[in-house]
Amino acid sequence: MEVIKISNLSKTYGNIKAVNNLNISVKQGEIFGLLGANGAGKSTTIECILGTKKYDSGQVSLLGMNPEKERKKLFQKVGVQFQESNYQDKITVEELCEITEALYEKTINYKDLLKEFGLLDKCKSLVGELSGGQKQRLFIILALIPNPEIVFLDELTTGLDTKARRDVWKCISKFNKNGLTIFLTSHYMDEVEKLCDKICILRYGKSIFYGTVKEAINNSPFDNLEEAYLWYTGEEEEEDESI
């Protein structure tokens, strides 16, 4: 069953085509990775899927609904974590989780999530006192509190050390095995290789690869995803030209 369906999606800002005729299909229970350099169109694509940005042309279906017209209904079924979430620094972790929990009809016990992500001992701490990595884990927890059918994770493990990143991968994989569909963006190719069933690589708003990680490597001159990704996006060439 398709839970996200994007057909011929386009969005322009002035003369810049942020998203150019994009097609994406995500099935229930998949982990899907949207990849690309900064400015490739990832954030705009996600905002169009969530219905928070109007697109110029194309069609978007999220859980069989139109996200622009049925945002209220989708709010209860979709979790969202953004890389730069701004929350009051003077609120405790516990208070923030309770406020989030109150917004939804059907939730996961936030204390269970805090325990799962190694933050239970930070319940009474102010959000402003958390380290960058702890905040990042908290933002993932907030996205999972509504017990969503789909969760959008932006730069999943930015700011985490190696062990913390692997711990988050395990937690995310566990939720996915229980049926959660995950749509993520990441600049870490080891993370993408470990987690994603399918990926789409964007360059200047256009899809330049769509398929599995294995296919991405096989269709490139390289034998690992990191080099294949740089080859697809041309990021390495651009860096060489700027030296």
C-alpha cells in the first residue's frame, strides 16, 4: 500500500525551480531517504508533502489524503522532526513532552520513549541545558509521541557521536519493524546504507536517481554509496573547481 505518492511535483521561487517534476512513491513500512546537497530541494519537497507549502503543479497524496485540504486529519497520523526545532529553553524536558502529548488523541508514553533514547534521567532538565546531541534525540522523541503512521526525520543524527548514532538507528529500526513508515533526509551515507529501503537523490530540484542503495551503487562507477552519491550529485567536481 502506497502511503506517500508524489506525481509530477513542481515548485518555483522566482526563476529558481526548487522542485522540478518530481515523482516519489513510498510504501507502508518502508524507510525512504531523500538525499541531495543543501539547496537541492529536500526541505521544499517535505513541506509540499506535509501541506505547509503550496506547490505550483502536480499531485501529492499522504495516507490517501490531500495534505493541503486535510491537514487537521493528517496531524494526528504524522510525526515531524526538523533539524532546527526551536523550543523554549526555560521549559523542562518533561513539560515539553506533556505539552506535545496533550495535542494528540493516541500517544506513546513519553517516558518509555525517553528511556528508549537514553534521556529518562533528563526529565527535570531544562531544554536549554541539553547538549546538541541530547536535543536532537528529544526532537525525534517529540515526533514519535503521537504514535504516527508516518514520521518525517530531517537530518536524523546530526550532532550525535558514533555510539549515539548507532543507538538511534537501533531505536528507529525497532519502530520500523513494528510498521512505522519513515521518510528521512541525511548527509551521512553510512546511515542511509544502514537504514533505507529506497532512496531518491535530488540535484537542483530534479531526481537524478531513484531506487535501492544497491542499485545506486551498481549504476555508478563506484563500489560504495558515499562515492556513488558524490558522483550522482557532482558535489566532488564542484569542490575541485572551487579549490
